[in-house]
Amino acid sequence: MEPNRRVRPDWDGLVAAARDVRRLYDETNRRTLGRTWDLADFTLGFVGDVGDLAKLVMAYQGHRADVPADRERIAHELSDCLFSLLVIAEETGIDLGAGFADDMTALAARIGGGGAADSPAPELREFAEAAVGRIAAWTDASWARAGSRVWRVHGRDGGEWFVKVHRESPRFHDREVAAYRTWVPLLGGAAPRLVAVAPALRAVVVTAVPGRSLHGAMHGREEQQRVFRRIGELAAAIHGAAPARPGDGSPRVLERLERHLEGARGHLAPGDEDLARAATARAAELPPLDAVPTHGDLQFRNLLWEPSGDLYVIDFERAEPGPAVRDFVRLADSWADRPDLAEALFDGYGRDLTDTEQEYLAVHCVLDAVSGIQYGAANHDPELVERGLRTLARLRATHRP
């Protein structure tokens, strides 16, 4: 072998290298922390590495000027991510090499076969084809969660729709159908149109809308401001789609705090539980806000963007009347360090939040964070856990609520 020549390891070599580095980390952490990292620590570390990688890629593509980026730095972050994945696989007893090969084979077959591997039950197929005609291809478009299944379907004679089955609870189905039948049509082309409903199957068929999800999308500073201004305009259209009515002043989420705390407690930082309890106490003191139509899950993954400036909203299974600030909770983290984005959003919305709404927003952010940590921990979603912890840290630092 030539001296100093690098050898590309095979898969077993990658696993062995990660195992050796893991042992070195364990020795260091015992000396400095008094303990070794566990599975949750490595998973949250992976989430942080992915965030760093995203910033470097944005800089590499010219979308950020505040982060120096080159191929070497990107390669380093990719290696950090791979190390974490290998350790997580080892810790959970998963053969990642074999699993990756199997999944890629299945994915290739699914894409190449028009989604045949994820074809729905015969009764669902019959319902959908009665609504839109013969379907040539079903492609699984579900999010990685257990609550529902979604397929993108292509008609044999053209046309494209989405078929959705609410499997978790009839409440999600009822709320989505009610929204589509009442105020969603007032959004015009900014939202899908309801085509057919099958209550017994908890299924709907809706039209497809264009655009790409804002989840994970990368835009330059000016384009981000443009996006947020359009989000504000869309939120105003949603909240104005029906007359406001007096609110009850007792959000149901407060009633579920103890259950959420029980599931999240092992992940909370010192002071987080006190912050959550202060939020419930503060909510009881605030005057009720009017209830308006709300989307209930207004976040990047449910917003589709076209470079022309058109914005579309999907997924109404959490839609119900509530305070308007309910729809800003899952967006607030995005503008926490970017006042220009908050300014753009509320410029599009047509007004700033009142002082009372600001207080409600802080309360709802705390409760949503605890709920997200509990759900993420129970459903192996480290991104949701990390987002919740980041929100609580931000609110502790600003002494809110």
C-alpha cells in the first residue's frame, strides 16, 4: 500500500469507524459531564448537524451571506450527520446498510410503478374513481406520521387529485370536511376544492393545487420577506372568511397540559415546567378573544409556494373556530430572530397584534411546544422535540409568558 494513501471504507468499515469515535466520545463525556451520551443526545445532536448543513447549503447556493461555505465545510457536516445516523442505528439495533438498500429498492419500484406498492383498499379506489373517473396511478404522498394517509392520483384521461383518509380520529375528518364546505371556498384558488366525501371511510377527494412546500425550502432574504407577506395576506383571508363571534376564553389545550407534561418531562430543561404552568395561570387571567375561522396547523409544510408569488394552503383537519393568534404559533419560531419577517407578515396581515393577542401568542407557543415535545418523543420525531425545546428556551430568555 502506498504511504499516506486514503482508503475508502466499505459499509462495515464506516460502522467500525463510527463505533471507535463513539467510544472516544464516551470517555471524554465521562470525564467532563460525568455521564455518556444516550440515544436522545445523539439524535438531538443530529438535528443540530442537519441545521448547520442547511445553512451551509444555503450559503453555497448564494442564499446566505452570513455563513462562509465551501465544499470542505459541507463535507464535514455531511460526515457529522452520517456519524450520528450510524450511532443511532447501532444504538437501536438497526442494520442501516441493509435497510437502506431495501428501502431504495422499494422506493424505486414504487416510483417506477406509479405507486402500485401503496395502492389503497378496493373500497377506497371505488370511491375515488366514482368521483373523478378511472385512475391511472396512485402515489403515496403521506407525511411520516400515523394520523392519515394521502395519495396523489392521476386520471387515466388526465387530471390530478388528492385522496385523503383520516385514520386517527373522526374529529379530523369532520373538521376538514366542515372547513371545505363552509369557509375554504372563500379562499378561491389559494386552496384545494372538495370533490367528494365518504364518511364511512373517513375519506375525501380534493383537487390538486400547484406550488412546492415551504418546508425545507431555501430562499434569499428578499424572497423570504415576500413569502411572509403573502402568508400574512393568506392568514387575513382565512380569519376574515366568516364573521367573528365571542370566544369562550378557555382554550381546551390548557386541559391537556398535565398529560403533555407527563410525556415531555424527561426532555425539558430546568425552568420549562414552571414556564408551562405560568402559561396556564396567565391564560386564565386574559380576557377572551373573538373566535374566527382558523387553519389550526398553519406551518411551512402546509403552505405551497410558486416563484410567481402565488401561495396555496392545504390540510384543514385541524381547522376550527378560535383566536386568530392560533395560526401564528407554528410560524413564530421562524421570525424569532428575523424581525423583518415578522414585519413582512403583519404588513400582509393588515395589522399588528394587540397587546392581549401578543400575550395569548406567548401562552399558546409554550403549550404547543410542550405538546410537540411530548408527541415528538412518543413518535420518534426529533425535529419536533428540538423545535419545542428551542421555543421554550427563547420564551424563558424573554421572560414570557
